[in-house]
Amino acid sequence: MTAGRLYDIVVFGASGFTGQFVVEEVARAAAAAAAGEGQLCSGRLRWAVAGRSREKLRAVLERAAERLGKAAPGEEVGVLLCDVGDAGSLAAMAKQTRLVLNCVGPYRFFGEPVVEACVENGASCIDISGEPQFLEGMYLKYNEKAAEKGVYVVGSCGFDSIPADMGVLYTRDKLKGTLTAVESFLSVKSGPEGLGVHDGTWKSAVYGLADEANLKKLRKQIGYAPVPVVGAKLKKRGFLFYSPEFKEYCITFMGSDGSVVKRTQRYLHTELQQTPVQYGAYVTVGGLGSVIKLMFLGMLFLLLVKFNFGRKLLTKYPEFFSAGCFTRKGPTQKQMDGTSFTMTFFGEGYTEGQDPQNGKPNVKICTEVKGPEPGYIATPIAMVQAGLSLLEDTASLPKRGGVYSPGAAFSKTKLIDRLTKRGVEFSVISKPEV
């Protein structure tokens, strides 16, 4: 990492909907460090916000100070004017910091210029993308250059990929033996005010599903080595099924977790010779009424996303096509306060001394990751703690820089401990059963 820079962290896109919550979380980490309560070796976090409007950036800093019960922010927080369409401003930002937290999405449209500026100018970069095509495209284009420069580009450092990727590693580490397969089940619970998500996430999903064919081409171009199946092959479930454990219907999770976890497992197998873990991701959806509503909306979504006019409709009227879940305003504070998530992991494997290539799995384990509202409370926590791990746990990072998934970058760091201290908690639910 390049020393002697003005800032440790710059939050780019700080005045955006998600960015404002990331700013608040960085401010919290800086206050903890200044009070000697944080996990920073230096005891001080030097940081700045970056975006197009000085007025909006100052307003975001004032909002964060007010929510943390402080006076208006002092001159210790830098304010950088920077535009994703202005390469010079991105380069100037990257030259001043050790790490950029990039909050400007959808990343397929706005992410690459930031990655390029960071890699070219020796800054590491973290984002919260759930877009496999962007993530894997950045690996193809910038992995070698980032390695040469000694910087780390780590995508998917928010909800849901940090809980999923780090949850699989946590499950593996808690099993005395060899973990060979894991299924995760995501449950999101909302209060009386219901669930709310900003429509930026909706747009990413629309354009991501529309471009699936190009993702397959990209993967062929990368030429991934196949990940070997160790132990009994994990059976794929149907798209919709009833879970007796949760007493709810479940569906295959359509997010990026599967691809992110697979990238991590491929890295750990090829680079560190660790046993790869097979993975399946699912989400609970409730009773029969919820299933019928979801199937109707899902079929309409999948039909419209194939056509240009359909994508325009979906992005213009997110509230209508998501039954009020995705909105341009995003969730209210009451909605966020009443929402939480649990991700449960069911793992199976082989006891110590047993060859995973012979016989059926003979040990099971159940773990979970629990946390607050996923999009705008848990995601900023995950992003900022990943950033602190990158800055502080340097001896535990991969030896070479490069473009990494979260589990590949942070498998040996203190990230899980950091997350647990901030309320995204990892725990063993049932000890291994033989």
C-alpha cells in the first residue's frame, strides 16, 4: 500500500442514497479511533468525501455529525470535487488516498473509470456491487495491473455477498474435519412499516438479468479452471420448494452470491490448495400467498427485462413492478429500524481422518449470520469494516495485489471479528453432528 497519502479513506459518491450511510459509518469508525476504542493501529482515521457538489457533500457531513450527536464536522474531513465522467478528477482523488470506497452505481455503467483510476494511481478500491458481469470484467481487465501496483480491488463488500462469502468460510473454520458443501438460506424480516429498498438496486438487477448472455461470453474469455467437486455432489433444489426447517417456501437466490462464493473457492483451491466447498444459495419467501404474488411479479419482470421497452418500463416505474418494495426515495428510517436479516448455513462434510473422496458425508453443522437492515445499515458496516481490514490487517491479505472477491481477500484477516463487534454477528447454531 502506498504510504504518505493525505487520506486513508475517501468515500466516493458520498451524497448518493447509499453513500450517505457509508459516510455515517466512516464517521463512527473515525470517532471510535480518535477515542482509542477502534481497531486502528494508528489511532486516527484520515478521511474525505468525494462527489460532484460541494454543498451536497457538506450537507451529508452535517447529517452524519447530527446523527452521531456531534457538532458540525471540522476541517479534519476533506471534501473533494470529483465526477465519474472526468478522468482527471478521478485520478486526483486516487492519488490522495490509500483506499476508495466506491458508492456510485449501477457499477456496470459507472464502476470501471473508478477502478481504472485507482489501479493506475496506486489506491485500493472497494465497492458494494452485486453485478457479476462488472465484478468478473474488472478481474479480466485489471487483475494483473493491480498485482503489479500492489493494490487491492475488492468487489461485493456489502450485503448480501459479505455475509454469504464470509459465512461459508466461518462454517468451514468451525467444522472439525473437511467441509465439502453448504446451503445458505436468507430470511429478511420487516416490521409494521414494511420493507423498503432504493431503486438503484432494482436498476442493477434489471440490467444484470438482461445481459446474462454476455456474462457467459466473459467467463469463456477469462478461461476459469473448473473447480473440482470434493465429497458427495450437492444436489440442486428446484426453483421453488417448501423447507421443513423454516416452515416456509423458498426459492433459488437470484443475486450474485453463487458467483462470488465460487470465485472465492476457486482462489482458495488454486492458490492455497484448500478443499473447495460446493455452495447453493436460497431465500425464504413465506407462505402460499407470498409465493403466488412473487411468481406473478417474477414472471412479469423476466418477460419485460428481455426487451428494451420493457426495461424502460421497469426502471421508470420500480414501485409499481415491485409491489411497492423498490422506490426512488428508498426506505424510511422507521422501515430500516424495523428490518433485520438472518442467513442460515447448513454445512456437511467429513470427520478428520476420513477421505472426502470415499463414502457419504458423515458430519453436519449449522451456523448463521444475523444483522440489522441489510441495504443501508448492514451494507455500510460491511463496506467500512472491509476497508479497515484492508488498511489494518495488511499482513493477512493475499501476498499480491489484484482483483479479489471478499472471501479471497479477507479469509485470513480479522474481518469477521470486526463485523461481529459492529452488529453483523456470526455464530454456530448447532455443533457438528456425526
